[in-house]
Amino acid sequence: MCLHARYITLVMGIKLINLKPIVAALAIPVMFSLPLQAAESVDELLLKLRNAEAAQAIQLDRAVQAEWSKTGSASMDLLLKRGRDALEVKDFPAAIEHLTALTDHAPDFPEGWHLRATAYYQSDLYGPALADLQTALRLNPDNYNAIFGLAVMLEELGDKQRAYEAYTRVRDIHPNHSELSEALARLERDVSGQSL
């Protein structure tokens, strides 16, 4: 090999050796800034939920609930957790207290309103429960659990027509929602003959 060819090989080798750490240094931040797997949006999850088989619907429901539970704040996450924990042990006054703090500090977070409506309902405070459901559904019209809760309350208040319409709205979003088939069957007898 001639001297010139050795020089080119040597220079190219050095350039390649020198470029490798630079390329690696540039590639690492880019790699870590990209998500490992593209997360599905809530809209995509809801679309899949509409068409899912019962077994798949359970997983999709959990994914939707997880997305709807993201407050974006550690302190709001703590209030949400405390409210849920209180609901779970049926300590409704404590749940209302924690969820009121959550709705005060995060008024645009629909799940806080929905859960506080549940706590109010469990405390037989229908007026505040309905007001909170209205806010929750204004912020998130696809919250099928809030719609279901509204349907239950409407049914208990004797407004079977609107309760049935709310249940059918749940069916449109989440056809495999638990207790939905039973509720629709129960009310179909009462509202048959009336315009739906």
C-alpha cells in the first residue's frame, strides 16, 4: 500500500473513531427523549372499548380509568388517593373532605368531581351529587361511570325516561359496562311505548 493510501486509511480511521463518541453522545439524549412505546390516547382507547369483547373491555376500562386519573400533580394525586381510600372504607365525610380539597385546587380535573359526587350520593346528598356530576360531565362528557351514576340517581328519583337515555349513552361508549344490561332491561319495560 502506498504512503498516500495509508494516510487516507489512517485519517479515515481516526475520523471514524472520533465520530463514534460524538454520534453516541448525540444519540443517547434523543433515544431517551422518545417514548419506548407510543401511549394510546383516551380517544383511541374509547374507540376500542366501544367495539371490544367483554374480556378485552376490562383491560381497556382500566387503561381509560388510569388516563382519567392523571392529575399532573403529586399533591393532587395524594388528595385523589386519600379520597378513593376513604370511599373504599365507606368513610364518606373524609372522602368528601379530601375530594373537596381536590376540586378546589384542581377545578378542571373531572375525576375529582365525579368521585365527590359518588361520596355525596353515598351520603344521601343528592343535590350536591347531581351538581358534581353535571360539572364532571361538562369537563368529560365521555365519563361513562359518571353517566351511569347519573342514570342511577335519575332512576331513583323516578325519572325513568331520562335514566334510560343515560343508560343508553353508557352503552354507546362502553357496551360491556357492568350492571348495564340489567339496568336497561329493567327500564325497557317502564319506558316501552314512550318515545326514546
